[in-house]
Amino acid sequence: MTLRDASSRATKAFYPALSLCDLIFSGVFERHPSLTVAIVEFELAWAPHVLSTMDYTYRERTGEAIYRFKNAMLPSDFFHRNVVLGFQEDAIGIRLRDVIGIDSLMWGSDYPHSESTFPESRRILAEILAGVPDGEQAKIVGGNTARVYNFDLAKLTVPA
């Protein structure tokens, strides 16, 4: 164990943020509009800041953001259309869900790994999602995952 271990853990969202920016600024999602990328195990709260700085860079730093999108699209538009984020325990990210987009959020317990929320998943979710409307909760805890991965909900539903 070293200082670098703690520092790497605390800044781990840097890597998916960099990859996300590379995908968007290079036009991957413009060329492949039906591609969905799931960024999982990096929580949520980093995303609003990255969305804001991507749009700012695109609008204000055209010498750096040299690829120009069609139809007045912004980097954040591609994020909202093509990217979903998986998380376990990010209450701050949930408070920022309107910026990230409800349809981009997918909860997972990470079971059976040691950092899993199991066996406290229901309690942890209740705390994190306190005050979140039921419809949004349904999307976050399973509906979005079912949509992204094309789960047949009829086969997953237990008959009454």
C-alpha cells in the first residue's frame, strides 16, 4: 500500500472522463449515432463538471476543439444520447441527476465483489434515493439497465 494507491483511487474518474472526451471530440458518436457506451464503476458526480467544460471548450476554444459537429450539436448532447453511467453509492451524483440525465443513470451493487453494497443494498439505495420521485427511482435501479441491454422485461417479471 502506498500514497499512490489512495491518490489513484480518489482520482479514478479522470480516466473515464478523458476517454469520454476523446470519443466525443473525435466525432465517434456523430459517425455512430446508435452506439451506446456504458461507463461503470466510476460513480456519477464527475460528469456534470465534464459536461460543462466539454461544452465550454467546444464553444469557446475552437482552436482546441477542431472537429465541428453537425446540426448545432454540443458535446453534452452526444453524452445524453450515447452514454450511460453505472454507480453504486454516489449521493452527490444523484443530487446532480438533472444535469447528468435520468436516462443515463444505472445503479449496480457490484455483487459479489468486496466493495459491493450487498447485503446492505436496499438500505443504501433508500438513503441515496431519498426524495427522488418513484418514476426516476424505477429508471435508476433497473429500468435504464433493461433498456440499454435490451432485457425482455416480460421474461424477467414474476407472474402475480
